[in-house]
Amino acid sequence: MGYLPVVATSFVGRTGELRGAARALEKHRLVTLTGGGGVGKSRLALRAAERADGRYADGVWWADLSHLYDDRLLIGTVSDAVGLLDHDLARPVEALCERLADRNLLLVLDCCERVLAACSHLVGALLDTAPGLAVLATSREPLGIPGEYVLDVPPLAAGGEGEEAMRLFRDRAAAAAPRLSLDSPDTAAAAAAICHRLEGIPLAVELACARLAENSIERIAERLTSRLDFLSEPEGRVWPQRHRALRTAIGWSHELCAPAERLLWARLSVFPGTVDEAGVQAVCSGGPLDAADIPALLERLAAQSVLQRDGTRYRMLDTLREYGAMWLGELGEQRTLARRHAVHFAGLARRAHSGWLGPRQVDWYRRIADADADLCAALDHLITDDPERAVEMAGCTGLFWSCCGHLQRARDFLERALGLETSRGTHRTRALWALGITLTLQGDHESARGLGERCSVAAWHDRDTESMLSAAHAVSFNYLMMGRPQTAHDVSDHALRSLPGDPLDAPSQMRCRVIRVFALSALGRLDEAYEDATELQQLSLRYGEYWARAYADHQLALIHLLQGRPQEAESHARSMLSGKHQLHDSLGIALGLDLLAGAIAARGDGVEAARTSGTGHVYWLMIGHPRRGTPELGVIREVWERQAREAAGAPAYEQAYRRSLTGDAETGLVRALQGELPG
């Protein structure tokens, strides 16, 4: 169990530091690796975490904080890292503490210096409430918590041919310039001089090696020795003396870049997350940078180790992004680029919302997930700079975040945006709807009821079909989750009958249809529910979408199960799981696993039902949802749990259930989807 990032390049040296980290983790619950930028804290932490994995029953989990710029995003980022989605109304810190209270795991927090004070507070709270938790942090300075053990990470030893810096140089040089031989005395001496000049700082050595494809090793050594003490920096922006070697390597790499590459480097610093070519073209082109030239420039910066490839996307290390931001400020383009960045991602959110009902639905969910850090940065900028656009963007993004379990983030941004003085209209109504859905999913039904009323009034003023259907969806969904299916049915049914038309013109028609089907089955009107669910499934297939189709499958599975057709129920439950898995909708996955377990129990396989139920419980724990779906499902769940226990026998049931409950959620889901363990 757990998650650690995959790194393409090899790990070199650090034998002593790894032993020190291992000993520290055996004796201390909080170990912080400190050191300057580029010294290799993150790579050392990753290697130490890999080696420590077997010591923690609940695995090792990695939280990357390098993209954070605001304390508000810290708890959500850490919660995501340990698989906790915030459907609980409890305060986020308390929910996270509760999630980890009985776990035995190692949590790695990388780049804590970005939000040091908030990080110290959070780690202190977690360690106080979770006795089985250990934390390995990386930071440019200690967290300052009692009991913290600090390990300073030095540069690689750079004193001679066999030292670690030379080993790293040889490894990276072989990748950058495969034909280069370091066997002759002259080239070996030049390589040693480079490592010594760069003081063994890994990032500096890697930047130097990236230039070997187009420079001789002797030329690189000469330039580093003779010129770089005199590289100029913007006035008032001199880096600390302890960063001199890294500044030298970055400055030299920057100096050797072509003017267009330097300009792109600076402009790319506005992206806190990973980015694709289209995003860079939209935000960074202009002036001397032609959009058509940007793909080649990105490749050049990646070849020079300024950027790292992440599949089809690119990311910039925090230290290099800081350097680019420094020059962006000198160019006087910070405000302009921040505005372009915000407008671009507001446009992405708008297009995703407009394309939600269609064959690209899954792709839009993926793109929103990929752009997570940039969407947050864009919304923060717009809340200050452009309130009207902020409200529009928050409303467009809210549904995606809520469906994928990022409720606290959605609530925070939606409440901040709606607190701004903006005009009435469909954008504000949509934001009210999105916040109402978020509050309902968190179980805050009284606040959601008030939002539903405000949304209904706003929709009446809009005189817009989508606004009115959205308001009906928010109101009826809240009633459904409160255990009032008749009222939920009346509200959704009235809206659908009063506002007919093509769902492409008003996608909330599909959402209201989902509520009506759920309400009908909750009321026991199964024949009507079956007819509605079948029609909803056919509509979804026509539009090529997955969200509503999966809920139609949920209802069809439930109806088949209640009417004694377990094989048909099992087929629809697996279909639902497949759709929700593609959307990364953990609430839908949890609901689907419960139904699948019921169908398996009904056909007499108690052990497999126990396994599926255990995996479902893992997802409910991840979500933190207090009710496990709509209220009437609780009674049904009790029936099939008894069936499964009787079929398997209590000991076998408990053993299978516990094994899945303590296992990996994704592996359990694959088994549930396939009906067998993955190969």
C-alpha cells in the first residue's frame, strides 16, 4: 500500500545519508531532511522511503508540496496524498487526524518550505493524534516541532575520481553524450574540476552534464572556472552565498540558452503545476515568442534539464522556477503572465463545463485533474483581479472537484467567489448550484437548503432553462440525501416536466433525471424506476457520456437485486464501477461496490461478497462519508450482509472482509471489476 513517485533517472551514492535516515526513522517519528535548493533532499527522501516501506503496515505515502503557494491548499494536498477525500463535514484537520489515528504509515512531505508555518502546525496535530504515524519531511529549514530530528543533507563529495559527485557526473554524462569517454586523464580531470567547481550539488552537476551534447567537457570546465563568478543578477536579487555554486550552474545554463529559450524559461515560471504544449502556447507566446516555435523550445529546455518530462507534459523544478520568476520580474511581465495564465485556465474550466455532456466527458475530468495546481492558482488570481470571471470559473470547476471528492477545496473557492460583489446572472447561479451540491455531499443539509433557496431565486431572475434545472437539481439532491425521497421526486419531476428539451442545451436535465430515478426506487416504485433508468441509460449512450449512465446502471442493478435477479444486478454494478472508475468518482465507486457485493451475496458467493464489501468499506473510509449513500440503502445493505455471512460462514466471511479492508483499494477495485485478482 502507499504511493511513491516514479523517477526515471538513477539514484547515485548517499550511502551514509541513507543509513542515517534509516536510523533516524527507527528512533524518531519526525525526521526532517534540510539543505539548500538542488542539493538532493527530495531524491534522498524518496530512496529512504522506498527502503523503509516494509516497516509500515499501512504503507508509505508521498505528498508533493512544491506547487503550493497558499496555506489553504495544504490540508487538501496531504489528504489527497493519503487517499482521504473530504466528504465529511468535520473540519479538514480533524478529518485527516481521524483518518490516520489508527494507521501505521510513513508520510513523506516534500518541499515544506513553501508553507512552513502551516506545515509545522499540521504535522504537530497529526503526530499528537496518530501514534502509529511517522513523518519524513524535506525543507530548506527545520519545521521547529518538539521531537523533530534534523538531518542536514550535504552536497555530494567532490574530492576525487571515485567520489560521489563524479559517479553522478559519469551517469548523467552517459545519458547526455553517450559517445563521450571519461577514461583519458584530460577528460577525467576536466570532469573532476567541474564537480569541484559546482561543490557536488546534484542539480548543478546535472545541468552541466546536460550541456555535454553540444560542448566539450574541457570547454565546460573552462567556462565554469573562469567566468561564472562574474555572472550578473538583477539588482537586489543576489542569492545567499551558500547557494553560490548552484547559482553559478543555473546562471551558466541560463546564459547559454538562446534568447527565446531564456524568455520561455521566465514565462514558464508562472505555472505551478505540470503543463502541456497547448497551455504553454496559450500563455507564453507573444512578442518574440511565436506559438509555432514553442514545441521545439520546450524540447530544448528539456534537453538542457531546465524542464522535466512527465509523460506528454512538462514540469520545472522549484529551484529553477524561482530563477525564472526572478527574471520574469525583471522583464516586468509578472502581472501580464499571471493574467494570461488565469484567463487560460478559466477558459479551460469553461470548455470542460460546456463539454461535460458528451463523448469527451472522461477526457475533461482528466484534464481538470492534470491542471489542478494551475486551476487553484488561476482562481486565486481572479478572486483578487477579476471577480466576475472568478465566479464563472468557480461554478464551472466546482462540479468536477465535487465529483472527484475535493469538496473542501470546492467549498473554499466557491464561498470566496460568491462572497465577492458581482452581478446577477447564470454564472452566479451556477456557482450557487455547485456550492449547494458540495454542501450536500459534506452532509451540511441545513446550509445546502439555504443555498438551494438562493439558487432557485437566482434562477427565476435568470429566466434560463439550465439555471432552473440546476436549482431543481440542488434542491432535490439535498432532499434525497436527507431521506425525503418523495419531496426529491416532486421537485425533480416538476422541473423535468416543466422544462423539456434537449439535454445538450441544459445538461442539468440529466442530473435531475438521476435524482428522479433514485427517488422512485427509494419510494418502492420499481417498475417506474426501471423505465426511467432504462431511458436515462439510452440517453447517456446517445451522448457518449459516463456520469449519468453510471448512475442509471446503479439503479438498474438495485432494481434487479430487489426483484431477485442477481446476475443482471452484478452486470450492471460492474458497468457502473467501470464508468465511475474512468471518472475517478470515488463516491460512485463506493456505491457501486456495495451493490456488487449485494449481487454476489444474492447468488450465493459469500466469500467474494465479503472481499468486495471490504474494498467498498475502504472507499467509504477514503471518502469519509458518514451515511454510505442515500438512507434507504442501509436497510438493503444489512440484508445482503446477512446473506453473505450465512453463505460463507462467519469465520471465512470475517477473514475475507478483513483482508480486503487492510489491502490496497485499487487492487481490490480491479478484482471487483474483473471478478478475479489482476495478473
